[in-house]
Amino acid sequence: MSLTLYFAPGACSFVPHCLLEASGVAYEPIMVKLHKGEQYDAAYKAINPRSQVPVLVDDGQAVTQIVAICSYLDGKFPQMGFLPASGMARAKALEAFAWMNNTVHPTFTHVFMPHKYSASADVQADIKAHAVETYRGLMGELQTLVTDAQARGDAWLAGAQFGPLDAYVLTLTRWGSIAGINPEGYPALWAFVQKVAAHPPVQRVIERERLQLNLFKA
């Protein structure tokens, strides 16, 4: 197989994982067990020195970072319409994608891994608590993306076709439930996430990664 995706269950690698599955092409999904530190193994660091997932390898060339990977897959499979082809529609889709990646995603990192930002346990607790409250607001913004798309009459967040925004919204909402935020408090967002999860290629990825959609505990 010329296409290989290195992924970790539940990580942001879920996004290109779904695109590859939707494309229908042959690819090899290789799981990287982050909890076992496999991302720091010499063999993996030879592929990605930053020890992160995902990595897409196409004919021996590696691409990292989900925005770059998904943009590459959009160009490789134009028939899928993962992103709008041009103009303002494409710009707005990339705007939303970049915001998810540079704002929502790192806010969750502050919740899930506050030790990356301070060695003090007390400071870590403050970082996490503040990030959780920030994330609540960001989930409201995710819901607005959904309601705006619905108001336009679009089936998916970027238009008529399933794409990376939809898979990322599922991932970020699921992460919110890990942070202790009940996704059912955002009814339009939660209904859309369930729609995304029921999309056959997404369903197959969820099964492969053995994911539970809502991990909120009261």
C-alpha cells in the first residue's frame, strides 16, 4: 500500500483517518500507542521527530499536522469534495479548520496535559480549571458553526460533502465530554455529532479505534 496513516485512538488523527476511510482507497492504518510511549521509539521518531500523530506517508514521503494532511488528501481525492474547491466557501472552511486547530484543540491540551505548562501541581490545577471554562465557550462556538451550516441549508459544515470539519467537530466535542462538559447541553451540536458518527466511513473508524462518543460523567 502506498498510503499509510499513523494514528492514535481518539486523537486528532481521527480526522484524516475518517477522510481516508471515506475515500475508499486502500491504505494501511498503523496504531501508535501513546499511553505506552510508542511515539518516542526511535523507529517512530525517524518518521516524525516531533513524536506526534498523525503522520501520513504517501510513497515514502511523510506529511504531519492534520491541516496539512487533510489539505493534501483534499487535493489527492478532489472527487470527494472534502473542502470547497475555491473562492469564499473554501476560505471560510479553512478559517474554521484553522480555528479548531489553533484555538479549540490547544485549549483541550491545557485541560488534558496541564503538566506541559507548569511543574507546580497548584498551577496545573488552575490551568486545567480555567481551560475547562474556556472550553465550554468554545463548544458554544462549535454549535454556532453547526446552526450556521443548517441555516444555509448545508448537509455538512463546509457544504454538501462530508469533510474534515465534520470529523474534527466530533473529536472536539468528544474531548469536551472528557473535560467534564456534557455535550447534551449543546443540543444542536450533539445532534450533529451523532449524525457524523452514523456516517458509514466515520462509523468504521469509530469501531476500529473503539471509541465511546460521550465520556461525560456527572
